[in-house]
Amino acid sequence: MVKMESYPARVTELGGLAIRRALPTRERRLVGPWCFLDRFGPLTFAEGKPMDVAPHPHIGLQTVTWLLDGEVIHHDSLGSEALIRPGELNLMTAGRGISHTEETPTSHSGRLNGVQLWVALPDAHRRGQPSFEHHASLPAFDLPHGSARLLIGSWAGRLSPALAHSPMTGAEITVEDHGELALPLDPAFEHGFVLLSGDAVLDGQPLRPDDLYYLPPGATAAALRSERGARVFLIGGTPFAEPVLMWWNFVARTPEEIEQARRDWQEHRFAEVPTYSGPRIEAPELALRLRGTS
Ligand code: MN
């Protein structure tokens, strides 16, 4: 059996909302093309807008938004508007550049619980046209003692309709109480697991909530069991062959590209999000040292 590695999530915040960030960490920058994983909630609120991310830009990545509870409304510079609910996927492909907002809608359940992940685009696609997709219907699996939903890429012989530019998996696995699942894995992929709720043991390893558990390529299956029931997010893909440079909301390859994208945002060369009332997010100062994955 290949050896599992674990990486603790770190606590941070996004527009005032508490976040646990499982990816990237200092020791693990990528899992396949997946380069970012933020966990928010569960929380309840009576008033206000716990999710209120003002206009900001992206390049070179896709954002994958998935809710366990509550709702978020997305607007972007293409004119897209999409309310996302649990079980639905919002997928934004930044390509050469897009800006967007994510907010708790005016009419809401008073609950918020979900994840947002980023996928690094390969060189052949990272300067492509930006696009946005909302998927209300995704491949669903009934498993003995559980179920799964495939968001993007492929898993267990099925393919998601969501736009994907490199071989990957993004799925949510649900284990029933006292259930044990044998999850098939592609041995060409590396994989990451994050416990979203409940309790779970993966290949004999008890999972802490929100931390990243990593399996290198070579694994053909993983055993997931739970006493009281669990939901686990599964990511994976072929190891990303290109060195990736991440800074703020940008995924690029060189410091010059990052500097250019920062200037383009600060000098208003990205298209705007017209629906948002309030100031946009200004880029932070560019530190001299940019951290890459290579
Ligand atoms: Mn964003």
C-alpha cells in the first residue's frame, strides 16, 4: 500500500469570513492540477452577509465552488449570474482573465457551509477565453453504504460534463453510519482527501476535519469507513507537469506574468463586475519573493 501523507489546514480569513486552507501548504503545493482548497462554515447567521467577496480578478485557473449547506450568488465580468445551492457546481474558468464577486444572496437560509477550490490551467489553455458554467445536475453514484457526486473530471468510469483541461478528479463522497466504502482510484493520479463533516477513517488513518490527506500515484483503491457518517471531498489528477507560480488570485509561471496581471488589475484593464455595490478588492503590494511550486 502506498504511504499516506497528511498536511494540516491553516486558519485564515476571506472578506471577514473564517477559512481553513488545506491547499496550498508549505510542503504540498499541488494535488494533480488542484492548487487551492478553502473550507468555510458550517455557520448560521440571522442578518448580514457572511460571504461578501468584492470584485477581484483571476488568471490561469478555474474556481470550483461546492456547498454543503446555504447559498452563494456569483457574478462575473462576462455578465454571468448564478445562485448555487448544495449539490450544484459553480465552475469559473479564468483563462487569460476574469473578475467576479461571491456573496450571500439577499434571500437566504441563514446557513453557510462549503468549499472553494482552484484548478491550475495547463499552458495550452491558461491564456484562453474566460467562461462560466453552472451545473445543477452532476453524475451521481449509489454505493453500498454510501454515495458520491462527481463534480469535474473522471472517477469510477464516469465523466463529468464540467469543462476540464487536464486529467483530474473532483468528487464528494458520502459514507453512511457504520459504512465502509472501497473507493476505486486511478493509479496514474495522485489524490487528496479532506473530511468535510462527520468522522472517517481512510486506509486505517483517522481523518482530522479540514486537513489534507495525500496519496501519491500508484494507489488503485482506498478504504473509507465511518462510525456516525461522513462527507469527504476527493481531489486528484496526474501530477501537474508544469511549474506553477501562485500569487494572490493569479496562477502563472513567471514573476513577470504576475506583475503584469497585478498592474492590469490596478490600472483597470480587467473587465468590471457591474452588479456589485461597493469598492473592489485592491491587489496587495507585490513582495519581492514569489513562491513557486518547483
Ligand atoms: Mn475568486
